[in-house]
Amino acid sequence: MKKIILCSLLIFTIVFSNFAEVKKPADFTTENIESGLNDFTFSLIKTAPSTVSHQNMWASGYIGQLLDLPPHLGGGVSFGMAQLKTDGLATVFKEMGLTYDVKNLFLPTLTFDARIGGLLIPFDLGVHGMMIKNPLEFNIQETVFSIDYGTVGADVRIPLIKEEGALPNLSIGAGYAYSKGNAGINVKEGTACVSAGYESQILQATLQLSKKILIVEPFVGLRGTLSSNKRNWSWNYDGTKALDAKALESLGEEGQALLKETKTFDSGDWSGFAFNKEDPNYTAQIFAGIGIDFLFIAQGTLNVSYDLVNQIWAGGLSLRVKF
């Protein structure tokens, strides 16, 4: 293992000396890369409920019955962002000899949603989904970072108080969402590659209060979530890609083998919905926002939320047609 580390460090020096600070041999440990990837996959899992929180967020706590005149239903598109903490990712970059000072990223979402009023008994049902198939990419010192992910979900809300006169809408709700994503790091044309992925099943319980005043509809609420998760990561290093043909020939097969290493991890089964205090799979969020009606059947909604457990901000802006 020590030979691999020392040889790897030699190649890291060759590859990164032109654009990054090179670490001392005593500082380089593959264990730190694995620890950073563990932290980062947990960050992905903790951000998932916040990416879901602003999807299908309607200003009204309850939209009414489908069989009313006019019937109550609608749908549209929303754009949002959720904070992703990258301390673990910074650890991975540091072990690869790269300077990375960004502590947070904001993951964008582009969601299509619809909501329809209930039949016979008072409730409304919402569905939403989004998928970013083409990875979002950016460069850090000749290193490409990419991420792709998607979600799908549904929720139902039941009014405790229906808006009438001075009374507001007050509803309770429950929902389910599935979220999956993967982040990748490609250093110097494949000299080092890292992949980190997650899957989350998210249960939600919501309390929402709203009150319409002319064309403006402010709202506020609380949301609790509980998740069952999977996560995986892998990394590999191939120092031979930094050498020319003559250097490769002089090393031979055994020497080249010392410049390569691969590690993988897969959590396997779902973690389950039991409360986990060490790496919390639960959140408590507060959210608020405002909806503004225009053109008689359209509404724009702005919302923001804060995860009290993981200290994560998220928010969204939607445009919908509603009846």
C-alpha cells in the first residue's frame, strides 16, 4: 500500500504541478478520499428532501373540489434550487492535490406538476416529476464536476379550515417522493475519476396556512420528512495516463500496476424508515411564500424553505394555470 501511495504521489506531482498545490507524501491517504465520499453521499441524501420541498408547492393550502363550478384543478412548471453542502467533496479534491474553496452548491430543479380537487370528500391531490438527464457540468482547475438527478412524487391534502370570509385555508397533508442522483468528478482526462450516487424514498407530512387577499395569497407552513436511503461511491486512479510511451515501457506491467488503484462502496439494501440519530434521515422544515394571480386563470408563486435539522436553504418559483 505504501508503494502505491508513494508512486501515486509521484504521478500526482507530474499531473497537477502546473495548476494545483501538491501535497506531501505523509499527508496523502486513500482513507481521506473514502471518508470524503461518505460525507458527500450523506450530503446528497440530506439535500434530497429540500429539492423535493419546493416542487408542487401551491400558495393555497387547499384548492377546493373538482366537482365545483368551475372545477378546481391546474398545473404548470416550477424552477427551484436547494443548497448542497460540499465539505466531503472538498476533502476528496484536497487529497487529489486540488484547491477547492466552495463550501456549498445549489442544485437546480425544473419540475412539471399538476393538482386536482377531490371527489365527494374534501381533499386535493398533487403529482410532480422532474429529470435532468444531461449532466450539469463545471470545471475546477482542469477537473470536470457533473451531476444528474431526478424526482417523482405525489401528495394529498385535507382541509381543517376552508377559506371563507376572514377564515384562512388550513390543511394537513401527506406525500411520498422518490429521488435518485449521481455526481461525478473527472480529473485531467481520466487520470482520476470519482462517482457518488444516492437513492431516497421520502415520506412527508405537511401543515399549511394560506389566506387570499384580492390577487395576493401569502402562505406559511411546517413540513416533516422521513427517508429511507441507499448510497454508493467509487473512485479510481490511473497514473499511467500522465506518462508518455517511453516512460510506460520503462516501468513494465508490474510498475504500471502500482500506479493504478480502484475502490468501490455500495450500501446495498434500503436503510429503512427507522429514525437514525447519527446520520439523520429526518428533517423539520419551515416554508413560506406568496402567490400572485394574473390573467384570471394564472398564478405565479414564490416560496422559500429552511431545513432546521440540516441547515439547508431551498426555494422555488412557479408559473401555473389554475381553475
